[in-house]
Amino acid sequence: MAQYAYRVITPAGKEKKGVLEAKSRDAAMVMLKQDKNVVVSCEEATGLKKPVDFLSKGKKIKPRDYALFCHQFHSINAAGVSVVESFEMLAEQTENEALCTAIKEVHTDISKGETLANSMRKRGGVFPEMLNNMVEAGEASGSLDKAFERMAIQFEKEAALEAAVKKAITYPIILVIVMVAVIFIVMVKVIPTFMNMFEDLDVEMPGITMAVIHISDFFVAWWWLLLILIIGIIFGFKAYAATDSGKEVTSSLALKIPVLGPVKTKSACARLGRTLCTLLGAGVPMVDAIEITGRSMENMLYKRAMKEARDQVLRGVPLSKPLKTSGLFPNMVVHMVAIGEETGNIEAMLENVANYYEEDVQLATEQMMTILEPMIIVVMAVVVGFLVLAILSPMFTLYDALG
């Protein structure tokens, strides 16, 4: 589904802007006109035109926010409270502004008789497609509270997985930033001070000291150019990574990085197992479940592999075969899925895959931190040692001369 940015005039005469997901522009127009709105504009949200609904209204909605929302709805609805009243209560309890606003809008729609799934789909920039499909399946089967319970578990697992990966990379990044900042300060402030002192003493500078002096002079004279260059590289990389070719390259590199690559692979396997298991358990057809799972993948290579798997399954090929052909999934995942297909118990096998790799990601991130921390500290020690030696060498030369 594509996202469409719209601008309408409501029956109350107020202008309203937003974004919704639909299969086509015509489908989006139909959804907008259901509430007797006058559609002013409806265009596909691409590039710079794509609105940032949830960022403009409040902080970004995280998996933990969705997990809390689903837990609260499940608890309220399971107690016998109607869906309309449940959303009215949730609007008062939700702290995230973007999610709270969307809940209020959904409450207004369902009060008029619209289905919950359709109303949530209108807020495509807020509610994930997977949640919308689960709600639709729950409404059709009469087990809406179960659908929200499953999604609460799903979002909790996603939050834990995301936190584990962030924890693994945050500390090394902080160390690298600190190291760069220290080097910059030493080159711009410390080295010139010491060198001026040695020049007054008329001491012959060793080669290592002269090298550091030249580097320091460059930093002092061209620090602004270095700053512009660093900022340009960062923004240039982000812009390139946003293109199709950039996504291909960065996705491939992410899997080949010695320490980070295995963590990315295990994270993708955990997401495959958990998402597919949740969707199939709610009664979503296999083909649709694979498509939704593919869109939830962060890595472009895994997205493409799941798209190919969907096409193969649509032709009657077992899911395990395209997973094996892709070469991206470990043999354990392929074998577990194949066993599930043979025994007719694929949901349980996928849940086992999810549980195993979620635990494995935790262990892998801890191991990654164990490896990266001493490596970065050693690099910092070498750099600092080099600078200290460059500063002390003239002192040794001076002591020799005095001796």
C-alpha cells in the first residue's frame, strides 16, 4: 500500500490535513468521502511531500507506546467495555501526543459506525499496517481483544530487540565521539601551547614531534573546513542511503561487517519468526502475512527476499524453499520452517524461531560490546600515546643537551 497526503473540508466546515494508506488514489478518495468530507487534494506522499504526522504532533511513537496502548485496550475490552468507550478511555490515558490525537480521531469515526480497522488505516502515519491487519482479522473473527493481546506481545518483543541493538552500538559510538573530540582539542589547544614553549628554548624537534606540529597547524588553520567536510560527509551519506542504490549498498555492507553483521542477521530472523507467527495466529492468510512481514524488515535485502518468497508461495511453493534460495537465512530457520510445513504446525515452529533468535540477539549484542569496547580503548590509547610521545620527545632532547 502507498501513503497519500490529503487535505479535506470536514462536514463541520474545518480544514483537515493528514496521511492515510490505501491501495490506490481512488481507494484513498473513497475512504476520505466516507465521512462526507469535501476532498481538496489527495496526492501520493513521496519524497519531500511526505508529511511527518506523528513527528509534528509530538514525539515519535515507539514500540513500547504501541505495546502499552494494546495492553490497555485488551484489559479494558476484556472487562466488557465496548470498543467506543474503550477508545474514549484510552484517549484520556495515552501520554504520547501523536498517538493520543489519533485515538481521539478513531473514537470519532467508530462512534459514527465505521469499522475500527478502516478508521485506523486512515491514520497510516500513526498505526502500523501490521496492527491494522490484526484488528481487521480480530473484528472478522470476533476476537478483537485477542488480536490486541497478540500485538501487545509483538510490540514488547520488538521494543526489547530494538533496545538490545541500540545498547550494543550506542556505547562504542560515544567512545568514538569522545576520542575525536579529545584529539581535536589536543591538536587545537594543547599542542600549540607546548610547541611555543619549545620554540623559545630553541630545541631541535624530533621527527614525530614535527609531524604532530604540522597536523596541529592544519587543524588550527582549517578546522572550519574539517567541520564542513565532516557534516557534508554525514548528510551526503544519509542522502545516498535514502536512494534505492544506497539502500542496496548499505544493506549489503551492514550484513558483512564482522561484528555487527551477525547481530543484524539474527535480528531479522527474530522479526521474521515473531511477526509471521503473530499474523498467522490471528488468521491472516499466509501470502498477506509474508508481505506484511517483508515490509516490517529494516534491511533491503531481507525485504526483497520476503517479496520473492511471497511470489513463490503464491505459486504454491513451500515457504522454506525461497528462504533457503535467498541465502540470507541460517539453516536452522529454513529447517524449522520446513518442519512446521510438513507437520502443519508452522506457527509453533515460527514462535520457536522467534524465541531462539531473540535470546541469541541479546547474547550477540553483549558479545559485540565485549569485543568492541577494548578495541576502541586500545585505539584511543595508541592515539593518546602517540601524542604524549610527540610532546615528551623534545623534553628528552632538552635533558640530553643539558646533560
